[in-house]
Amino acid sequence: MKKYNHKKIEKKWQKEWQESGIYRTEENSKKPKSYVLDMFPYPSGDGLHVGHVEGYTATDIYSRYQRMMGKSVLHPIGWDAFGLPAENYAIKTGVHPAETAAKAIETFTSQMKGLALSYDWEREIGTHTTEYYKWTQWFFLLLHKNNLAEKKEASVNWCPSCQTVLANEQVVDGLCERCKTEVVQKRLNQWFFKTTAYAEELYKDLDDVDWPESTKAAQRNWIGPSEGAEIEFTVYSEQFTGAIRVFTTRPDTLFGATYLVLSPEHPLVSELSRYAENSAEIPRYQDISARKTEIERTAEGKKKTGVEIIGVKAINPATKEEIPVYIADYVLAHYGTGAIMAVPAHDTRDFEFAMQYDLPVRQVISPRKDPEKDAERQGKGDVYTGEGVLINSGEFDGMESGEAKRTITEHVGGTWKTTYKLRDWLISRQRYWGAPIPIVYDPEGKPHPIPEKHLPWLLPTDVEFKPHGTSPLAQSKELLGRTENIFGAGWRPEADTMDTFVCSSWYFFRFVDPHNKKVFASKKEIEKWLPVDLYMGGAEHTVLHLLYARFFTKVLHQLGYIPFHEPFLKLRHQGTILGEDGRKMSKSIGNVVNPDEVSSMYGADTIRIYEMFMGPLEGMKPWNTQNIMGSRRFIEKVWRMQEKVVSSAKADDSLMRVLHATIKKIEDDIVSLSLNTAISQLMICANEMDTRGQIPADVFEVFLKILAPFAPHVTEELWHALGHEDSIHAQSWPQYDESKLAADIITIAVQVGGKVRAQLEINTGAEREVVESEARALEQVQKWLDGKEPKKVVFVPNRLINFVV
């Protein structure tokens, strides 16, 4: 028979599928729905990498399975084309970002179709198109109308060389990623979305979603609720008297507060410095602090620095003692009130600062009722951060910390409250390639929202896209003229564009109704498709994108636009594919694997099978070109089996057991996204069929159906070779017979370094590559391998497998 020609067969079926529209979403179907979504990519000039292929193949397999299970599937794709990657590439090449984005999208599209990813291309969107960013601007206006968008002064990352605001992701090791200049903090008027208004819901509603626990923990930590007290300290000098509010989670330690600390950015610092004896020293320290990143300011073990505001004192409301007031950069403006009461006996950072500046340390919490031993321990410089019994606290001595927290708060007139680490979302960007903020300013400088009838508020094309200290839009004569023509002489447009995360915070809504010109998505389509049933993407988006998408969803829910409050019911992350050298793939290292080259040489079905077979989907896995041949040989084995297919042949009991066990396992594994073990089982089934002189046609057809989601091209070709006229991808998923699931199962030892670390149940006679894949997937094996590739693997059939390290 002819050798399997993947280039000819893949090209043939890709053309057929595109022309037939087989993957088009069923518009008015009454079938149960399944919305399967990938985090849409930045269309970079480099094209897809093998990490993209892993996640996209997994959701494609899941989508194909859902269709065969009788679901109406929405599986769309689009482009997160505005923002940093496209603009940086344009600045580097000197080519307009619209041109580079279009070229990159063309490349990505070709690659995706070449991998047989079953997207509904009729729903394709791009965040850079006017049809899309019209609604991004509409969302801004919605938030503005509901007092959730405001302009205010804040500290931002500023590059003195590029003369522009930088997003956090543009700052690498404290330097501008463009020019490597040291980034400083600068206070500017910027637009914010009030994510803090939904802090409580964003925190609590994580209980309602099926997400990895590590992802939920990261979001909870980012939101960071703290329950404690706001307490007011009187602050005074000879010429000034005022008050400073501090937030503390430990009001039970108030009697131990021996100094007060303000962040360098605290709004009262400038006023207090006017009354300080060292007024010239304070702004110098503020300037030094502004050059440090937040990580540098709060890093453990770093030498603490600060400046006393000499001549200004605070009154401890519990002890009525005068205490000094400092500014220190280990206190952050955005946490709590930007001011703390320092209790060096019970806070490690306060203690380090107190030692640096020879400040009093007074213990007020005892872990035991033994003051003499506590005094001895304190003399050794120990810091006790736990709760216990109050000492040196006047009338509250002997009280337990838990009770004292609220009692002392009430005693000094404080307020009990919950605060969050979460900050409002700064969305202003002084860049060209983004959605223009739909705001104009009257001659007095007051901001006004642009009426919806003028949307989309177009991105001008008469300016350079390179930054020059202010947003490039400020140089646009067309934009200024447009503003004055509509609103009047002296009016001027907002020159900043929106953070690209704004564009990606609502795109999953647009996919359900991408061509609607009247609303961002109709209520009917939203209620039909949303929320998303399965969302797949990299763990690097654990916090920002997912948090902002949830924020948009909660706003829409509260305002009555949608009936649900979480956008993604089930979330999974694909892992990282490393280079063959075990390091992260990088151009500079020269270990990047181009999926186009692999697909051209071995076929799209092969790369799909190989990437799913490498290991657990969420794991970190090194690429191994030699192992690709195993996946190719599997495809070729299935291809050759057609010679053995006989319509009149009957399956024996042993073959039927394996077949039905395979149907069940593939079904279970696709649902759980355990795709590596699914492929292991497919190989077991193929090997069982291949031992027969004849393969019953009905058995082979069932096998092709369950292989189809993984290897769409070869199964389609073989399906038609059996005489079928319709597509295999339009078939129903086969049902397994429970009575035929009994199988010959044995237990073998799994060793790492010669020591038994686990046991594995397998089918008798399972081949080495299948057993190795199953064993590698075991949690105990992954733990002992610790990410290392074994030197060799010893396999004794039906007895053991040993990973030699």
C-alpha cells in the first residue's frame, strides 16, 4: 500500500473542512451548549510556538469530543492585537503596528488552520479593529457613567529616557525593557477603573469556580483582605496640628507603638515637611524612594531606610505619649492608609527599623504568662509576632489578644473595618497602539465623556507611533480638529490610550455575537452561551487578565446586563514546554522549536499526538525530537491497519474488552484533560488490533472515531477509505458496554533510582512506551524526578519500570 503522505492528505482535508464549514457554530440549535475558549494570542511577528500548540490542541480535542457528544459547541478565535507586543515590534522595525499586526495575524491563521484547530473562523475578532474597539470605548463610558472610572493623581512607572509611563510588564529588573534606563516612580493624573469597589465579591466568589487551587490562591493573595482597625493619631508641631489615620491588623499592640511611619508618597508629607527642622532632607529622601521598585522597597532582609520629620510629633492614643514621626519607603502608599503605627517588639520590619535608628522597643504581647522570661527574651532581640496575653498595656493587662483587638479599638475611638491590598486599575497608557480613551476636555480642562453616537472614537493615523514624552495622540492635528469640529473651539481630546488588558477583559462576550452593530452582544446570545464552560491559557495570566475579566463581569451583573457573576466556570493552564536542553525556549539561547518545521516534516497529526503525549498537560516538559518519531510511528501503524480491515471479521472477547475499556478511558481522560494517558490507551488498543490477522471493520470504525479528536486528518482519510461519504467529525461518540469492561490487569512496581516509589495498574502485555507514559504521569514519580530527565529507563514487561537518575 502507499506510504502515509501527510502533506497531501492534510492539505486535502483542510481545504474540504474550510469549504464545507463543518466547524461553524450551530446558530439556532436546541442541543446543550459547550463554550470552549482559548486565551486569545498576541499576534507577534514570530508566529505560533510549540507552547501555543499544546494549549490549542488540548481545547481542540475537547471541542471535537463535545461535538461528537451531541453538544452545540462555540470554539472561537481572535487576536489581542493592541498593546505592547505589537507596538514594541513596530518601534523596533519602524513599520506601522497596523501593518505588522495584519501580517502576524495572517501567519497565525495559516499555522492554526494547518494544525486543524477547529475554530469557527466566521466569529474571528481583533481588538485593533474599529468594529471591536467601539465597544471597548462603550465599556469605558459605562464605567464612567456609573462612577467606576475616574481620573486621579497616582504614582506610575516612568522612563526618563523614553519619557513615557510604563506598564508593570514593561519594567524588567527595575529597568525599562525598551532602553534599559532605570525606571522611577512619578505622580501623574491618570485614568483608573475602580476595581476596589468589587474587592469583596472578587475575593469571595472564587469559591464558586472550578479553577486550579494555585490560581485561586494567587488571586486571593493579590486581592489581600485584611481585617483590622483604623485608628487616628494626633500629629502636631509648633505651627501645625492635625491627625493621621493608620490601619492596623493588630490594635492589641497599640500600647507598644513607639513611632509613626508615613509612606514617602503620603499626601501629608509635603505639608508636614514645611514645619520640619530638616525640611530640605525630606524631598531628597522622597526622590530616592521614587527610584525604587515596590519589590525593592519591601524585600525581606533589605536594610531599612527613613528620615525623621524633626519637630513634628504624634500622640499615641492609648499611652498619650509623644512619639516621633518618620517617612520610610518600607511603607507603601496604597496599603491601608499609607501610614502605620510601628510596634518593633511585634513586627519584624518595624524592629529592623528601630534597631537602625535606635528607637524604643516595648513588648506588649506575651506568648506565656511569665513577664520575667519575656523580658529576658526581649533583651536578646527576639520579635514575637503571634497573639497571646497583653502586658505593659495598662488596664488591658492579662487580656487575650483576640478580645483586646476590638476592645482597644473602641477604647481609642477607632473603627473596625476590612481593607484590601487590591488597587484600582490604572488604565492610562501614553502609547499610540491602543483604543483611544473616549474623553474630551472643555476649555476649563473639565473632562466630558464622548456621546455614544460618536463611537468608535477613531485612532488617528497622522502621527508617529513612537513615544516622545507624551502620548503620540497629542500630536495629531486630525484628532484635535475632529474634537473642535464636534465640541467647539478650545476643546481638546484625551491623548492617552487604554491598557490592552481593557480589550481582553470582555472579548469572551463579543465572541457570542461578533457581528452585532447595536450592542456589544445581545441578551439572547449571552444567555445562550455564557458563562464559558472551559477556559485554557497560561498561568502567567493568573492574576491580571483573569481579575480584570472578572471585574467586568461583576459590573455587568450588578447593572443587570447579564444573569451570572463569574465569566469562566472551569479554568485550566497548560504547562511550559522547555527546549531539548531543559531550559526555557529562547532565541538568544537558540533552543526554540518551530512548530511549522515539525509539522512539515512529521505531519500535523504527529505534532498534535506528540505534544499531548509528552506528559500531564499542566506540567513542565522538555522537548525531545527523537520522541516525535514514536508518535509518527503510531500514526503510520494506524494507517497500515486498513489493509487488515475485513467487513465480515468478528471481534473476540479479548479485543472487545480492550475496545470498550478504551472508549471509556478516552471519554474520562478528555473530560479531565488527562490527554497523555488517553493517548497511552489509544496505543494499547491499536497494538491489540494489530496483533490480529484480520481487524473487524466495525471495531476499526469505532477506534477511528475515538482517535479522531486527536488525529483529525488521518482518521478522516481512513474513514472515507472505508466507504463513508460524510465526515468522521460529524459522527456520534461511541458508547461503551459496561459488561465488556473486565480486563486482565496487573500491578507493576515503579522505581526511581532503583527504589520503589509507586505502583501502577496496567493491562497485561502493555508495551514499554505506554507504561512509561502512564508511570511518568504519577504524582510520586514526578516528585522524585523533580523535573529532571532520567539518564535511562529500564523496563521489565509485566514486572517493573525503573527511571535511572
